[in-house]
Amino acid sequence: MADARTAVNPLFLREEDLRQAIELLFFAYRDFTGEADQLLVEFGFGRAHHRVIYFVGRQPGMTVSELLGILKITKQSLSRVLGTLVTEGFVTQRRGERDRRQRLLHLTAKGADLERRLTERQRQLIAAAYRAAGAEAVDGFRKVLLGIVNPADRATLLDQRRGRP
């Protein structure tokens, strides 16, 4: 007989099922970020640094304004984090060619190496979970995560998956 706490319940919107999902997200996030957090400490960095390194690595040449839109943090907070990453040689800022007011962000070789190290274990965790769950579950997981993301960002993410700018 299946464990009642893990079996799929057609009444999945019950309070207990929703709370279990919240708890699973907390535990998954803790374990997803754990090893990266340990590596970041070696550099005196925190999760904000990780997010900047990750997204600049994913979208080389992004503007500071675009990064602010993704991270949803204040200019002041980003300025502190970005300043440290630039000063310590992980990120470079270049002026835009068409608009000289823009600051285009790129990882240095040092930044790309740190991004790879931070992401590798997380990639392994997700790959193992995906393999264990199977394609149908992965598709469902993506749908659930997209459903949690705010509508404006959801549309952007869906456009990116379709290959639109």
C-alpha cells in the first residue's frame, strides 16, 4: 500500500498538500544552495553575489538595468555586490557602443570559473532528480515552477524557451 503522504492525491489543493509543497520547496532550496554557499564563503561572498555571477554568465553583455529587473533588488544593493565583483576581478563593466550610458556586464575568466564551480553541483542535483522522476514529471515540475513565477517574468521565460529575444 502506498504511503498516504507521498501518493498522488486527486484533492491536491488541500491544506496539508499545499503545506507539504511549501516545506519541500524550503528543503530543496536549502540543499540546492548548500554547497554553493560553502564555496561562496571562501570568497567572502553571499547568495546575491552568486545570483549576479550566474545571470551575467547566462547572458553576457546584459545591462545593469536588465540585471536589476531579474534580481528585483535596489540599485544600492546591486551596486555594493557588483562593486565587489568588479573590484575583485570576477565581472567587468563596459560602456554600450550605441548607448554610452549603458553598462554591459561580462564575467572575466576568473568569474566564469567561479560560475562553473558554483553551478556544477547544482546541475548534478537537478540532473539526478530529473533522471529519477522521468520526462513527464520534469514537464509537470517546470509547469509548477512557471506557475509560481510572477506573470511578467513568466512571459519572459516562456519567450526565452521559444527562442525569442
